[in-house]
Amino acid sequence: MPNENLGSISEPKKKGLRTILAVLIGMAVGVSATILVPRLAGPYLPETFKRGNLNGRVLAKETETDRLLLKVSTEHGVLLATFTQKVKEIDLLVENEDLVTLGVSRYQPFLENPDIEHVEKPKPSNQPEGVVLQPPSGKKQKEKADRGEP
């Protein structure tokens, strides 16, 4: 008998332990492959499988009934991104002069529904970086009004 050391465990319990062990090993292999394969195989994959980010500034935005067009200036050139999905959401989020990061494999002059990874609003030129202006609280306004200050 090959399993004499497990003789006191019934056959259904042995099958259950084997199943749990197989699931745990499968999860470990899956997590490891997700982390390691892109690092090891990335340099050998064709350009179409590689995913990168393309940063640029929105030069123009045009909204039509069923699509949104963004003209974006990047370090590689100007591109036209056409969005036919989530048109209202993207129209609300992205404005002219915003800095956008598009999740694309490489620069192309025409893009269809690229992923928007990040949007950064331009900083006002008259406000120092990191300073947040807050309106005065109602209590301070009332005190000023009581003293006759504008």
C-alpha cells in the first residue's frame, strides 16, 4: 500500500485533500504566471501585444450625437481619438488643455475607443502649486457683516 501513512484517513477525505491541494497549487501557479510572464516574455512579444501609455494634451474636442472626437498632441505627433462608447462620461471628464494618458500599444494617428488611464486638469497660472483656496466659512462672513466689513 503506497498510502500507509494516511491509512487512518478515509478515501473520500483523501480525495478532498487532493482537490484542495490541487486548487492551491493552481492558484499559486496562476499568480506567479501573472507576475512573472510579462517580465520574462515581454521583450519577445510582438508590438501588438505590448501595452503602454501615451501622454498628451487635448488640443480640441468635438461632440457629435453618437461619438466624441479628441485631438491630442503627443511627443510622437498629433492623433485623433474617436470614442463611441461612454461618450457622455468622457465628454464630461475631458476638456480642452487637459493632460490625458491613453492606454495604447503604440502611437497611431487615428485611434478608436482607446482606454483613458488618467486625466489631469491644467494648473491655473496665477495660483501657486499645492495651494487650495477655500471659501470663508459662514461664521467668519457673519462676523464681518456684523462689523460692517464687505
